[in-house]
Amino acid sequence: MKTQSLDVQKLSDYLTLHMTGFTAPLSAEKFEGGQSNPTFKLTAADGKHYVLRRKPPGELLKSAHAVDREFRVISALRDTDVPVPKTFVLCEDDDIVGSMFYVMEYKEGRILWDPLLPDAADNAERSAIYDAMNQTMAALHNVDVDAVGLTSFGRPGNYFERQLGRWSKQYRASETCHIASMESLMTWLVAKMPEDDGTVRLVHGDYRLDNMMFHSTEPRVIALLDWELSTLGHPLADLANQCMAWMLPREGRIKGLGGVDRAALGIPSDEEYIARYCERTGRDGIENWNFYLVFSLFRLAAILQGIVKRAQIGTASSAEADSQGEAVTQLADLAMLLTD
């Protein structure tokens, strides 16, 4: 029997052999939404739930969909202050479900998709949720990477220089039409690249509200999710990615806070959020802040361009992927406004 591209019988046989405490048979249900690694809720015969994340099948861009890296970093963070699910097994055999996958703990909680937090009880709860996001990011960036066995999780050298090279290449590999603002951004980012200050931390790579799960009733993060882009690098990449997302308009694939009166809702300003983060990480302010915002917008545009390309070749996880072409140009144009 196959469920949403999973051969559940073959998967059940594999987990029986390789996962302590697993009880066959199982059922599988694909979580809706998402553009990257297809994710499934597994239910075992004894009623226990698990989560499976796999690489999408088919032709993929080089280094994309690194579920093995996700598994490694989540496993390494298990005994730290960073809230992550427990991991159980990584399978690199494509014959089981058609691509590499891993299985982790199923957490019951809230995914807060809208940064406006319309379901919050009051401004105090909104403020507490944002502070919990800030606290979790600081905890991540305070992790001793050597102590948790992640010394080799990234390459040495200027992180932003490496990342710009990576995403420029990814963009070129998935380019479907000429976008003038993307060309201008790549030139500007090279010219404005800050000198490497030697800071190396574990970075999430896609740190934003909807990539974390909150407690069902408390303003507390219980799991930081979607570690596909994690690596060793500069912590300001995560901070800028968080703030960049709030710049985006209310409509669109990623809901932002563009035009919102944050103070009236108990939502911190960028300046307040950044100041609290700096307190928690021992940092004295940030220079060249616009560079980090521009880089974050460019990288998101390159990621969305990859979704457009995968939609064309039939490997995107969501049927909505082919609608992202316009968003690439919008993001690049928004970034250009910050380069003056």
C-alpha cells in the first residue's frame, strides 16, 4: 500500500528493524503546505505518532534538501537549551521510500503562521511570543559548537561571502528569465561585503515564526523546525532573516508586517528586538545592518526561484510552487530600495 508517495509496508518493515520501540504496522499522512522537504505524520500500531521528513524525489539542485544535515544538527542539539524534537533514525537508502529520510518525535503544539498573531489573547501574549522567539535565537547562537560535536558542520572563511556564492550559483542553476534587480543585487552585495569578523556560530538558516512550534497554551517555543539550511556561520544571518520577514507585505506567500502599527499590538520594533538579542548574546550593536537585510531578501528570492524551477521539472512539494515567479521580482525590487 502506498500513501502520498510512501510505500508504508516497506517503511514499516524498515522501522521495525531500525527504530527501538516502533510497533508495526503504520499509517502515513502528508502534512499540507511547505515547498521543501515533504513531511509526513506517521502513526504506529500502538497509537504513537512520529514525523518523517524526506528528500523530494526526482532531479534536485546540488546541496539542496539536505535531510541528513537536518538529522545531524537536531540530534546534536538534543541536550542544549535549544528546543528540538528527539530524533530516531536516518535512512540513506533510497529504496525504502524513494529518497533519503529521517524520523523524529511528533510534537503537539501551535504553528503561528501570521506574525500579526491574530489569535493571541492580548498584547501581553503577543509580546511574550516575540520574546520567546528572541530567546530561542539567542540560545541557538550561544551554543558551543565544539561541545555538541558540530565543529565540522560548516566551512571556514567569510560566511556571507560563501553564502552569496552559493545562492548566486543556485539562482543561476534555476533561472527561468532575466530579472534586472537580481543582477544588480549580486553586484551590490559583492561590493558591500563586510570584512569577516571571525564570529562563527550555529545558524538555523531560515529562522522565522512559522519554522517553530509553540506550546499549545503558553507563549513558549517547544520546537525549532526545518533545519535544511543550517550550517556554521554568522549569527547576524538569522537575525536579519527574522527582521527581513517582517518587512514583507501582509499579502503573499510569507505574511509580513508591512504597514502594521506594531506598538499598538504589543509587537516589538526591529530596534527593540535587535537590542534584546544583543543583550542576550553579549553583542555591542550592529554595523552595516542594511547589508544583512539586503542579503536576506536576495537569498529568499533565490530560494523561491528554485521552487519555480522545481515546479517546471515536476519535483516541487506544493502545487502552488509555480506561482512564485512574481514574488522573486518583488523581493529583489524591495531589496534594491535598501541599497541607496
